[in-house]
Amino acid sequence: MKELLSEIIFSILNGSDYRTFVLATINERFLEKSQDLIKDIFNYKKGGKDWLEKLLQDTKDKSGKENKFKLLWFSGINDKTVKNMTGGTSTREVCLDIGKKNITALSLLLKNFKKTDYQLKVTIRNNGKSVELDEIESMMFVNMISAMRLTIQGGAWSEVGKLTEKGLLFTIFKLLKISDDNYVLVFDEMKKKGLVGNREIDAIVFSKDNKPLTIELKLLGIGNPEIGDEALARKVDLFLIDRLTEMMIKEAEKIGIKVIEFRQQNTLKEIYRFFVSKNIVCKKPAILTENKFKQVVKDTIEQWDEKTERLMVVKKLKELTKMVLLI
């Protein structure tokens, strides 16, 4: 995972699009999970009639534990849909009930659907043996694969995003030679305990006179204007984002928020200049070739350990709580 993290952070700091690396992760997981799903369908289809209902009743993972996501995929639905339908509940029993109803409804719809010139029949082969899904089962298979892809896609973006944000901030602080004692990465535990009033703050950097400078980071593009609106309403000191509209950047300036976009060539230098203007002790980033810079980012990420950083935060808090940390 560190290799992927290094590639993503290098791309961000280099002003490139990092999304291709996330898509590669999604595709890799999709292929892996697809094989598991197809294997289950193959084995249960060989069992004869009512194979799908039996499959829903026995959705276990490789360790033998119940796998709710498998149940959802075979039903052609996702967790968010179930929660929206039930007001927030998605227990296995609820998923099974809604899943069966969805399969029945889809089956009736496909049976009554007007015949077209194009039919789809899926054949699954393994070691010289094969099973063939009929037209209705084949369309259900397409629905299953689609549901699985959506779940994997959402999970990967969320996972990589959360991991990257803290690792990216850590890398920025290290590359600018900011002392460990002069910054705090804000983890969820701090927010839950109310140690930071603004729950969207991702980091705090302290100036020479111990004045806190708040940072929020969002790895989202210009197509998400609501993210910009929310960030401006929180009035952090520094808002780091992939891209933001010119109008929002001007609005931020009016209320004293510095916006720095990653989709440019000199992000680190701009962050450095801003920190210097706020009396933050740091050093100007070194001028490096692209390959050398990539290696430096890789070496920095090798030092990154979230568990260690969390322990350091606890230690820092004992000292920082003597100051006014409720921002």
C-alpha cells in the first residue's frame, strides 16, 4: 500500500492527476472479487433449481463468516440503497428480505419484458466443465456485477482518500522541515473527544509564538462545489484542494481563507510562502528533478506510520492542552 500511496502523493504534489492510481486499485479489486462471485455462481448453479435463493442463504466469505456484502451483490443492490429504504438499518436479515424482493421483482420484469433482437446468455467454464445461465439469470448476473463494482468503487475512493490525506500532510510537513513539535495531524479520535471544535480540521501547525494555524484538505475536484461552500463556512486558515472555482477562491480571500490548489506546478512553494507569512518555522523546498523528487517522496512515505503518529499526537496533546486547542 505504501508504494501506491507514494505514487499518489507524488502525483498530487507534482500537479498531476492521481485518480488513475485509484482506478487501478479499483480494477484490481474488481477482478479479484469477480472471480469469487463467478466461482460461487458456478458451484451453486450446478446444484440445480433455486440455486440463487440457496446462494443468498449461504453468503459466507473464505473464513466461513457471514458476508453481508456478498448477500447484497447477489441481490443486485448495495448497502446505501438498503439504508435509504429502511431509514438507516442494513442488518443481514433486512438485506436478505429486501434482496429476495428485488430478485423477484427483477425476475418478473424480465419475464414480461418485450423480446428484442439481442439476447444475452452467460456461460461460466472451469476445468472443462461449464454452466449456462438463461436470459433472465444472465441479466441478473449483470446486475450483480454492477452492484459489486459500485461497492468496491465507493470503498476504494474512501479508503485511499482517508489514507492519502494524512500521509500527504505528513509528507508536506517533512519536505518543508517542520518540526514534529510544531504540527498535529488531527485524527478522528480527537474530533470525537471534542479536542478540536472544528470537526473538519485535518491538521494544526503552530507558529513561533504558538499561534495555531488550521488546515483542511480535500482531494476533490472542481466538480464538487458544495465541498468548497462547506469549507468556506468553517473558516479554516488554509484550505488545500485539488481544484476550486475562481469565484470560490475569491470568496475565500474575502474572509481570510488561503486556498492552495494541488493542480499546479509549485504547490509546495506556495504552501511554504504562506507558512512563512504566518510565522511558521520551515525551510524552502529543495529544487529537484522529477525523478529525484519522486524518490524523496517515496523515502518520506517509508517513514510514515499512522500508529506511531497517533501515539505522537497523544504525547503532543499533553503539552498542547496547556494552550487553547479548541479552535
